Amino acid sequence: MFSSCTALTQAPALPADSLAKFCYQYMFRSCTALTQAPELPAKLLARYCYNAMFNSCTALTQAPELPATKMDDYCYTSMFKGCTAL
């Protein structure tokens, strides 16, 4: 949705508490001006739902809390890969 939006500095709210497969995959990938991740309150995660979500967000300085209590395979795969400021 916002992948490679290099001018994006603030992410929108993502209030979902249950996620579907692949739903936020690559959502902010390469958003190089993004400094803060949105809250991620979901407790039920589906396969690959956060996969590479913040991949290469080089200005991201703080990871969000990850309160999930039920997770499917690969839901956090490469989520912060290339986030060199973390």
C-alpha cells in the first residue's frame, strides 16, 4: 500500500485485532523517511501478515510492541530487515 513512499514520515493507525494472511506484507517497505512505526495491537496473526512490513525503513528508530498471543508461520519474517537505525 505505501511501499517505497519515500516522503512518508508518519504511518496511519492500524487498529485491527485479527489479521488475515499477507494483509500488511510489504506495507511500508522502503519508506525511508518513516521514523516511527504505528501501534500494532493485533493479537491473532495469520501466515505472513507482517512479512517484510518495515523492510528497509532506514530511518525507523523504534520498533513497535508486538503483543500477539496467537501466531501462524512466518508472520514476522523479515519485518525489520534492513532497518539500520533500529
